[in-house]
Amino acid sequence: MKQAHLISFEGGEGCGKSTQARLLADWLEAQGVPAVLTREPGGTPGAEAIRQMVLDPPETGWSAEAEALLFAAARADHVARLIRPALAAGRWVICDRFIDSSLAYQGAASGIGLEQVRQLHVIGSKGLLPSKTILLDVPPHEAARRIKRRENQQTDAIEERSAAYHQQVAAAFRLLAQQEPERFVVIDGSGPISGIQEQVRFALRMLPGVEG
Ligand code: T5A
């Protein structure tokens, strides 16, 4: 594989993104392809500090505007200090959430607006987009079952928002995927982990530099 790519995983809470992102990074490494596994919000010391602030906010919480700016600031640091240098060094970057989470959560469900969030991304991260975005689609009852069974039982401030909020997030992800069919691949995330991973790898086969 001659060209490094940024690949993002997106979806609602408990859809299996972290599991699939880790499996992909491990598989790439096993093929001799250098890969960095990272996450948002987070991935650099500065962005991890912002993660703490947004997922465990001060008592009054953040306004929707402040929250959108904090996510954009975390991403700006992550892109400048980790993602762009890794890609420039020929390493694939596998990212657990990226700009589409800000579009779905802050832009759509919190009401900031998709265009406004895109503008923040242009300012913060020069509009960097993944080569492919894997959207894992899981019905709410299955996601809730997984969240109950996962090892880390702590919920964060955003996860605790209403069912209506999370429905808006899910609808926004579907809309984003429809708007950019070249970049998005929607995979049914309700099946077995290994079958989903096969579909993830299949989705990447046509990327420039991969088949060579
Ligand atoms: N956020 C984030 C924003 O609002 N705006 C932004 O711009 C960004 C970047 C933190 C929060 O921040 C918000 C969104 C979130 O509310 P997060 O840390 O990614 O984001 O939080 P979660 O989405 O809650 O992440 P989780 O780790 O809970 O869920 P995952 O990653 O989707 O799921 P995963 O892989 O950890 O799996 C959950 C459980 O299910 C099992 C796993 O083993 C695990 O126990 N599982 C399966 N079980 C059966 N079948 C399968 N196919 C399975 N796949 C996984």
C-alpha cells in the first residue's frame, strides 16, 4: 500500500466503532502497513485535556456554541500535531470519530448548524476530510444492550442526553452519508464483529495506492 490514508469511524454510542477501529489498525500493522490508532475528542495531550472538559463539564455545563468550539479546538490540535505529521510520514491514521461527529452532534442535534460547524473545521483544521468514513449503523435497542454490557460503565455528559437528541444524531449521520456517498460507507453494525471487519476492509480496497 503506497499511500497513507485517514480513515474515520462514526456512529452513535455503543455502535462498535472502537472495536472495529482497533481491529483495522491491528490488521494494517500485520500487513506491514504502519498505522496509528487514535480517537476524538483526544489523541494529543491538549485534545485529551479538552476531552475531559467536554465529557465531564463544570456544573453549569457548556453552551452549545462553547461546546462546538471546544470540539473544533481539540480537533485542530489533533490534526496539526498527530494526524497530518503521521500522514506525511506515510502512516495510516485510523480515527475513532472525526468531523462528522461534530456535524451530527453539535451541528444537527444541538442546533449549531452544519455549515457553521464546517466553517469551524476550515478554521481549525483547514477542512481536512478522511479518505473513507465508516458509518456503523446499529438499532438503538442493540446499542443500549452493548452499553449496558461494556466494561466501562461510566457514562459521559453527551451520552446522557435524551433519546430524542440521539435520534437526531442518528438521522444526521444518515443524511451526511447520503450527501457524500463517495466518502461514506454505511455498514450494518448489528452482526458479528468479524463479519463487520471484513466489510470494513472490503470498503478500503479501492483507495488510491491500496491495490498496488
Ligand atoms: N462527540 C464526539 C461529540 O459530540 N462531538 C464530536 O465532535 C466528537 C468527536 C465521546 C462522546 O463525544 C461525543 C460523542 C460521544 O457522546 P466516544 O468516546 O467515542 O465519544 O463515546 P462512545 O461513542 O460512547 O464510545 P463507546 O466506546 O461507548 O462506543 P463504541 O466505540 O461505538 O463501541 P465499542 O467498540 O466500544 O463497543 C461497545 C461494546 O459493544 C461490544 C464491545 O465489545 C463493547 O463491549 N461490541 C459488540 N457486541 C456484539 N456485536 C458486535 N458487533 C459488537 N461490537 C462491539
